[in-house]
Amino acid sequence: MAVSHRFGGPWTERKLEALRDYLVQYQLIFKRNPKARKLQTIYVDAFAGTGERDAGERTAGPGLFGYDEEIRGYQEGSVRKALSIDDKFDRYIFIESKPKHAAALKKLIAGEFSKLSDRCTIEEEDANAWLQRWCRTQDWRGQRAVVFLDPYGMNVDWATIEAIARTKAIDLWVLFPFAIGANRMMPKDAPPDSLWAKRLTAIFGTEEWKSRFYAESRKRDLFADDQGSIVKIAGMAEVLEFFLERLLSVFAKIVERPLILENSKHTPMYALCFAAGNPAGAPTAVKIASHLTKS
Ligand SMILES: C[S@@+](CC[C@H](N)C(=O)[O-])C[C@H]1O[C@@H](n2cnc3c(N)ncnc32)[C@H](O)[C@@H]1O
């Protein structure tokens, strides 16, 4: 029996379509260009899942990192989409920390993609740790990669994004839960508690978010004493803008208007962001990704 992996909704399909179409275009460029043809291409799916998703039934409502709109039936996940494109990558690396999901991936590859099994590696590990080590230890002169970071919530560390950018050889797709994650972790009338503050710093890679999103507000109470309190001065748009600024600070070029994924009530949830690391390839990469993420 297939391992059931329930997540997402119609917006997930839109996200995966953009990714799949990008992988197709990427491989076309690398096959057509005589210089680029000499480079090995690698697709890395961190937070890989099982290869497919059980789109499930309608749920009662969204949790903090939840999903509130679903349709029934199994649909292709990112791994299946990536393995199904015609012009194959030279290598595929799937990172999945949950043993059951990693086992389902192994089964999927052995069963339906056995011809590609020599090119595929499954890493049953934490994606942040694995990617940081991999980016640091590879020789990037002879290879280029596309990395897809597709977590449920706020699991991607800035150190990972920075390590990816430093290679100058990777194009990055990252799903950032700016509305249902980062923005909600910041209460309106007081700064987040220390645990969430630590997570936000790990995600943005700086403590600058504190001064960007919070400021002191002074109110006079009944006895005319000044009461100071720290309140939120930003909304979800500013949260996303800050993340994009952070991406641009380490990558050659980014898609300036990422694809905003909304639930059925048109409430924004995630932004599908794209950043290109190789200075020579970045203008073309961003042109393609911008086209694919147009709302
Ligand atoms: C949203 S799902 C990925 C869906 C997948 N991209 C797809 O389209 O089918 C996130 C996956 O990441 C895995 N995961 C969660 N935390 C992880 C971590 N720190 N490192 C690696 N995988 C992780 C979960 O077990 C889950 O399978």
C-alpha cells in the first residue's frame, strides 16, 4: 500500500507546474549550448516527500502551517514530476528525513523509474545539514544544480540559503510561508517569545527583522504616565519584501515578484521564490522563472 502523504491543494499543483516547466527549460539550455553541455546537471529535491501526495478531503480550517483547501485523490509530487521530464538530469538527489517517506521514494524509483535508479540518491537526513555540507564540499567547476526547498513550514535555515548562494552554481526555488508562517509568528501587540524569535532569526539570518517589524509605541495612561510598549509595524507584504531583500543580498539575481499561492478564499499563504546563483546564467534563468511564476 502506498504511504499516504497528505498536504496541499490546487495551489500546490500551480507550484509544481512552475517547477517542472523550469526543469524542462533548464535542461533545454544545457543540452543546446555547447559550452553548457559539458557541465553535469543535478536536481536536488530537499523536503522531497514520497513522490506523490494524497490531496485528501476538505479540512475544517487552517492551522498555523496548515492547509485549508483540498481535493480528493493522489497527485504527482515534485519527485515524480522531476523524474518524468524528457531531458533527464545527470543526477537526482532526494533529501527526506522521515524514514517512511524515504522508503516510499526508494520504492517509487525502483518500481517506476528503475532506468534512472543509477542517477538517483536518497539522503535520509535533515535537509539543512545535508545541503550545507554538500554545497561546501563539492567542486562546482564542472557542475550546475537546481535546488527545490519545499518545506511544510518555517524549516529552512538562512545558513542553507547562504551556502547554496555561495556556490554560484545553483538555481534555487524556495517556498516561503511568509503569510501563514513568518507573519503569524509575529504577534501584533508584543514581540514574539524567545523560541519564535530564535526561529525568525535563523530564517532571516539576521536580527534585523526586530527593528524592521517592531517599534516602540508610547501611550498616555489614565494618570498621564507614558506607557511604552513594543508593537508590530509591518504586515505580510513587508515580511515578504524583507525575505526577497535577503535573497538578493546573496544571489546574483532573483525573481522580484514571486508567485503568491493563495487558498480558496484568496488569502495568501506562501510565496514561491526563485534566485539564480551563477552570474553568467542568472539573467536567462530569472527571465524564464519570472515568466513561469506570473500570476
Ligand atoms: C511539503 S512536503 C514535500 C512535498 C514534496 N516536495 C512534493 O511535492 O511531493 C515536506 C517533506 O519534507 C519532509 N521533511 C520535514 N522536515 C525535514 C527536514 N528537516 N529535512 C528533510 N526532510 C524534511 C517531510 O517529511 C515531508 O515529506
